[in-house]
Amino acid sequence: MTPGPIAPTAADVQADALRAILVAHRQPMLGQGLGQIASTFVPFFALLAAMYGLATISPWLSLLLTIPAAGLVVRIFIIQHDCGHGAFFRSRAANAWLGRFCGVITMTPFANWRRQHALHHAVWNNLDRRTGLGDIYSTCMTVAEYRALSAAARIWHRAVRHPAVAQVLLPPLVFLLLYRVPFDTPLSWRREWYSVFLNDAAIVAVLAALTAWFGFGPVALVHFPIVALAAIIGMWIFSVQHRFEGAVWSRQDGWTASGAALQGTSHLKLPRILQWFSGNIGFHHIHHLTPLVPNYRLEDCHRACAPILTDAPSLTLGQALRAPSYALWDEETERMVRFCDLPSPAPGNAHLGTPPTQR
């Protein structure tokens, strides 16, 4: 007797339904994309004009406009981010040129950042495929690895990841200085090397022209605070969407892309105005499920997926402000911990001081 077809399980049905929703929202919408460009770049350049006008009259009023201008730079970075995924427009060339243009404003070399970011999407929350523990925003050490460090190395590791350092001091340095050189780019990535230098050349050309017109003082007063504040906001968003109290990390044998998206990235619930400035990137679990959904369709996609994704972790703004303190993954208790909560090794558990890969 020939056995009949195996009936699909509830999990299979849910997976198929989720896949259909994600595919339906991947298609870029030209009208929405152009509308987002207009609603972002027009007010940004208007604010720049106002800031230059106020720079010689009332520098403090000019600096006050840094806050909304920096918010718009964060939104521009999200557009650049979509272009890097090939998601903003259908045209690959249009994505590339818009991404390069955005990169001059955000001071981020488009092609170099795009390739580095693709690596992040391939390995996030996989303890066996971390690209380097120098990334202090989207990866972390395990408790065992941290304990195996020398005393001096533990002090340095903890100091660099202190929220005041990692979230306030370092982001402006990354965007203003570190991105000016291909600091972690393999020599074989020739296109990415060129993108850094071309991005630098475009930035220098724009700043030189503005300096010739307005003078160095107004240019420094307007542009550097905007980039610095946008960097702080943007890096905080990126950090709390990958490292937070409820995030789950896995070894290779237990890691799946969908599992990492739904358990290792957060749904950051922001007030409506902050959601607008951040380009809907708070729906980060949806973004990691499929990076091809444009940011202007993420909220609709989330709503359609909500009945299925009931267990996806979410963060309120208050929880997100506390999230950067969670810096280590404890494999014994399978949870993120803060340095101040670091559990002491139990008697007879000397192995806790040895990284699991060395046991």
C-alpha cells in the first residue's frame, strides 16, 4: 500500500505563511521611495541653509538645529543602508548612485560599508562565526572568554564597552576619522578601497567649496556637530538591536538565520516621531528575516507578520536605553549579562575560565 502524503505541521504552515508575507513586501515602490527622498533631503538642506544663516548671527541657535539635522542624517543613513542591500530601488545602478550620494552626507564610504555589513548579516549572533571581537556594537564575548583574559585585558575590554565610551565618545571618531581610511579592509577588496578614497575626495571637495563660501568656522560649527550627534544616535540604535537583555546567541550547530533574526535582533518600539527619523529600522527582526524589504515597507510587513511572530523580542525606549550595559553572553545560563552581574564560578567549576572551544 502506497503511503499518502505527510500532512504539513503547524510550524510548516506558519513558515510558509511568513515566507509569503516577506516575499510580498520585498518589491521596492518607486513612489514611496521618491517620497521618502523628498521628505528627507528637502528638510535636511533647508536646515543646513538655516544653520549657515544663523552661524554668524547666533551660533547657539545654529547648534540647536543640530538635533533635527542629525535626526535627518540618521534617516539618510537608513536610505544608504537600503541601497546597500539593493532594496531601495529596483535598479542596481540607482541604488549605487543614491548610496554614494548619501555616503558623502553620512561620511560613510558606500561600497566598503556595504560589503562589511553583508558580513554582519551572514554571521550575527553566531558564536562560532564572529568576524572579530573588535566589533563592540553587534557582537560580544562569552563570560568564559572574558574570564580567560588577563586582568589588564579585562579592564580594557570593560572600559571600551562602557556606555559612556562606546555610545558617546567612539561613534564620532568612527565616522569622522576611522572611516577616512580602509582600516579593516582586506587588500583584495580593491573596489572597497577605492570607495573609501573616492568618498574622502567627495567630502573634501564639498567642505572645501563650503569653506571658500562661508569660511572654516561656520562649516565646522554646522557639519561636525551634526555628524557627531548622528553617529551617536545611529550607533546606539545599531547596538541595542543586536545586544540587549533578551538576545539569544548560538553555536554553529544550533544557529539558523531565521532563529537569529527572531531571537537575536529586537523590535525597537520607538515613539512615532523617532520611528520616522530612524527610517523604521526599529523593525529590525523583519529586516534580518529579509534585508530586501525597503525601510518604507517594514512597518506594513511587521503588521502582516505580527500574528505569526508572537515571540519576537521587543524593546521599549526605556529598555533600549539600558540595553548597552548587557555586554557578555553567559553560556551556562544562556542569557546576556552585565559586567556588574557577572556570576562567580561555582566551586569545582574551574572550566568556566576556559573558552568553550578549548574545553
